[in-house]
Amino acid sequence: MITDAKVKHYLQKILSSQEFSESKSYADLLEYLVQASIKGKSPKELTIASEVFHKKINAEPGSDTTVRVYIHNLRKKLDSYYLYDGKDDTIKLSIPKGRYEAKFTKQEAKEKTTWRRKLVVINILVLLLLLAINFFYIKKNNWIENSKKIPVNSPVWSDFLHHDKAILIVFGDWYLYNDYSIYEGDNPDSKSDVQRRHRYIRDPQINSKKELDDFLATETARGLVIRETEHTVLGKFATWCMYEIFPVFMYNRIKVELKLSSKLLWEDFNNYNTIYIGSYKSYGLLKNIVQNLHTKYQVFPNSLNFYDSERDTTYSYQSFKEYDSGYHLDYTLIAKIPGPNQNTIMVFAATGDLGHTSSVKYFTVLETLQEFEKTYLQKKPGIRYFEALMEVKGFERTGMSTKLLHFKKIDPDYSIAQPE
């Protein structure tokens, strides 16, 4: 049973939402209709014009459309509210077409997660499609029979190829937020009467809910209507990197699972040998893992800094892209880190797509992998974990040159910061 108390509770929730808190006219109209419906009244158009808008209109039908326009837009605002803030409300308020009254209906609990489930299914289908594409190309080029035959005793990959834990490949997806500060229509005087325009924004300086909350607390955000969204963006580098890295594990019949960094759980670091491929900006929980490395990324101004503790010197690098020619200069952190549960975490974090694909390819093609192992690992026995910073130059996804700038051994007792 829907009681008056419940109706009033949800009415106040609606009125305090972003959709209505900034529009007194619509808030007053909605409250008036709800109170009238609770009393069992169905007000006429003339009555609404007089009591809500304090406006006298001609009794002749069609002489003034003010109330009808407001009611039309009120329905849109309610639809927008239930799409976001009110998606989990158990009681739904609506204004039936052709009538000036409020209607209250129960929302089934299963409706709460319908869209979330759709997003999960979409993400899974996209990843399965990527897997299918990669499998096709692997079979076509017969990579398993040549360059991707990584020996199980490879100093870089042995912890992944010998271990009984499954491998979790995590792709860094980019954070988005929803901005509906812009109105449809060109008339500034009618802004309160029209539907807001919804946009998804990718801001390189906002990469988490906390950073979004911090931004909303600034003077810059005053007047903007912004809310969090469940949508994220996965770059095209993921397809290219899957093409490079999957044959290594398929050849050795190692179980591989996929996940987005935005969906990563702390327990994943205990249950899997984890490989992260993505932007520094998409670390998520991985920030706790890499916190004590020598390589630090600064979002603004864009800078990658490597601290050489032996020389007490910090080296700074900036990525570069020439849009006319397509030339790229990227920097990639490659780190093999001891995990929290006798497992291993591998990180390929880059400033751009070229850095992602070139570094993953460098460490999965036998010739370049063995060159790295011979130069940095086999000459100094006992190095199991390491941190390396690589410079990559090239065009689009084609690396023309790679150069290792820094290499550091990581201690087996490396300290991992626990999440707050």
C-alpha cells in the first residue's frame, strides 16, 4: 500500500534533487499537483495558472498554453530524475497525459539493476568479441608456432607460466562523468522551460569519483550540473595489446581472465597473477601497488618523473604528439612486482597507445624479450622483480624505435600500500 507519508517522503527527495532544486517553478508545480492528488482533487488548467503561477488567463480553451508547456516539461524532468537520482526509488511519481494530477505507482526492485546489468553484459560481449578477433588473427598468422613461444623458464614470464594461479589481464578504462549544464534551444529566457542536454565528458584531470567531488567543490564548477555515471571508455590499445599478449598464454595453456580497472577489487590481487595494461590515469586500486616505485606520473602539467635514488636525481619526461604527421613520443613503465599473496603483478603503464602496444610487443616477442633478459636480468643473478622506463617513438600503433631509459631492481620485500 502506498501511504501519504511515503508519497511525501519521495516528493521531498525529488524536490531536493539537482533536476528540481534549481527550478522553483517546476518544484512548486509538482508539489501542488501531489498535494492535490493526496486530497483527491484534480485541478483545472485555470486553477493551476492562478494558484501556482499567479497568472490570470482567459477561460477560452487554447488562449494560453503556459500550463500545458510546464506540464509537458515537468514530465520530461521526472523522466530524467528516474533515469538517474530516482532509479532506485520504490515509488514512482508520474503525470498522466491529458490530466493535471499526480499518479503514484510501485517500482519493482528488479528494475533497479536492469541498466547496470545491461552495462555488464555489454562489457562482457565487447571483451568476448575482442577475444574472438584475436583468436582469428592468431590462427591466421600462426603466431603460436613462432615468435610467441616464450620459454617457461623466461626470467620475465616464468612466474606467470609456472604458477597455479589464473592470470587476470586488467585493461585501464577512462573515467567519464555526465554533464547536463547545457540547455536545448537558443532562447536564454526560456531555459527553465526546456530539457537539459546530457553529455558524457572525459576530463584528463578527473579520473575517479573523489577527483570529481573535489572538482565540484571548486569555484570553477559553480553553476554546472554534473553527476557521476557508470559509463567508462576503453581505448583501442586494448585490442592491439590482446593480439600481442594472448598467444603467450594460449601456447602454454594458461587460464586467462579479463577485467576493466574500474571494476577491479582488492581481492583480485590476492587471487590472480595480474597484468595491467593501460594509462597511468586509469590505475584505480593499482595506485596502491605502484605507490612505492621510482616512477611517478603527474596529471597536470603532464609529466612522468623517475627518481634515481643512487644519484639522488629526478628525471622528468613529457609525451608528445604531432597531429599533422601522426608522430608520437611515448613513455612506458614496465614493472614486475611481488604480489601480496605469493603471486606476481606486471604493469605496462604508458602515456599513449603507442607506448602500450610497443612495450607489450617488446616483452612478448622472443627476440626482444631475450635481449632484455640477457642485458638486465641474466648478467645480475637474483633479479626477479624490476622496474623499467622505456621511451617509444613512432606513428600511430607502429613503434619505430624503443629505448630503455632506466632500470631498477625491486626488492622481494617490496611494500604494498593497503587501500583506505
